Amino acid sequence: MKFWTKKTLIGLGLGQFLSLLITSTGFSSSELSRRGINVPTSQSFLNYVLLTIVYGAIMLYRRQALKAKWYYYVILGLVDVEANYLVVKAYQYTSLTSVMLLDCWSIPAVMLLTWLFLHTKYRFKKITGVVICVAGLIVVVFSDVHATDRSGGSNPRKGDSLVIAGATLYAISNVSEEFLVKNADRVELMAFLGLFGAIISAIQISIFERNELSSIHWTAGAAFPFFGFALAMFLFYSFVPFLLKVNGSTMLNLSLLTSDMWAVLIRIFAYHEKVDWMYFVSFAAVTIGLIVYSGGDKEGDLQRADVADEEAERSKHFEEEASSVNNNQGAVAGSSKIGESSQQNFSKTENVENKTTRIGIKL
């Protein structure tokens, strides 16, 4: 079966590794919120600093010219910072499970953006799968609003709204990163995303979180999830471009669906919280939607993942062919001159043949 290729298996494995990283960031953010530490921008700031240091050093060593305009990275940095801020902020108001589930909203948003800007085509089965996933998200919102167990957050509706807004910005960020990683450079993307993300985060921290940071009592219990969040985010950002280049942003977001299952396990065994039965209905809907999506046009998905690489190879072949054509034309012109000096009677015939040959090559 062509779907189970080495590339697909690597993509699935990498997707699950990224899913575990996302689950760990959710666990860290929820733990910090439980301890009364509410500094969402500061949590992401250290990640951006690490990206700048690591990938910025690689860029300085390479000394290569930029492959994309710098202001693209400024816009991407702003979108990414605010996406992280909204999602991390949501942990103050709703449960860990709701955040992880509602973050799936990025899937239909990614599909819409890739269809509009990257001209990706999705068949009816894939659209049906996404609709089923969205139905599962609606069940989560309904559960948060009407459930009697409020231990998951102080204001679930506000938290759910923040997650959906953040997921939309994540979709914009993912699609932009997919475009840049396929048309620019992975190291350049990470370096400038880290640089401008750190600058924007520092400005936002100085305005909104200065007092919160100064009031934090730094203990081992507070420092571990804080720095653990930064490390997990750094690893996540570092490996995401690989999956985006090979399988695309839709595959990335679909792979992260399994983080919901890990989130439920954390909520049950780590927090000893009661999970409302509607969550399981939502899980079933999301799982069915994922199966329906993956079951349609599998071979086409793999072909679309290789579009950028194929176009790059075609452009290289076209350049090589154009160069060889120019060399052949020079050789033909040189041989015609020799023919004219040695056999003048056949010069007209040769010129006609040479012109016909050139026209044939150009056509």
C-alpha cells in the first residue's frame, strides 16, 4: 500500500513526538496557573531567546544572504507571539483538556488558508473528516458551559474563546512557516522568528507582565515547569519545519490531535480530576474525523507534500537544459562558419538547416 511509505511513517513518528511536546507544554502551563503564576508571554520569551542564540549562531557562521524579506519575519513573529499568549492565557480560565481539544480548530483554519494561498485542493472525504472534528469541538464547548464540575477553570467560556482565537493565529503561523520553509531556509526562519519573537515578547512583558514577574516566588516547583515549558517549546519549534516541509501544515495539525488523549491521561492521573462524559463523545468525534480524513486520497496527500521539492527540481533541470541549449547553439554556429570558409556552395543550405535546428530546439 503506497500510503505506508517510509516518508509517511517518519512523518507519523515525528508528529507523535511533537504531540508529546505540546502535551508537556500544556501540562507546564496548567501547573504554573495552579500555582498562581500567570505570565504567558514570559513563558514563551525564553523559547524565542534560545531560537535566536542557536540558529542565529548558525546563520552567522554561514554568512549567507537572506532568502526572504525581513519584514515577513516581523509579521510572523507578531502572530506567533500573540498565538502563544492567547493559548497560554486560556489555562487560567478553562481546563487542560478543553485547551488541547479546542486547539484542533487550527485544522479547518489551516485547510482554508492553504486552499486560499497555497492552492491546495481537498476532496469531499477530507472536508467531511474536518466537519466531524469541528462537531467534536462544539461538544467540548457545550460540556464546559453546562458541566457541573467547574474544577477545570474559573470561566470556561472565556477560556474557550481565547483558545479558538489562539488556534486561528496558530493556523496563520503554520501556513506561513510552511511557505517560508519550502521557499526560503529553515535556519533563517528559526533565527528570525526567534529574534523578532523575543523583541515583541520583551515589549509586551514590560507593559503587561512586569509586576507579575516581580511578585513570583521562585521555588523549584515553580522553576521546573517554567523552564520545562521553554525547553519543550524550543524542541517543538526546531522539529516543526521538518514535518512542514515533508507533509505540510495540515498533517502537522492532524498529528497533534493525539495530544488530546495525553491531556486526558494527565488530567485523570496527575490532577485526579473528574472528566465529563461529553469529553469522550468529543474524543470519538475527533478520532472518527481523523480516520475519515486520512482515508481519502492518501496517495494524493503524499504527492502534494512533494510539490515544492518537485518544482525546485524542475527549475534546476530547466536551467541546465537552457545552458546546454546555448552551448549547442554556439557549437552549431561555429561549425557553420567553418563550413562557409571551406564550402561556399553549401553555405546557404547549411544556414537554412541551422536556423531550422535552432527553431526546433526553442520550440
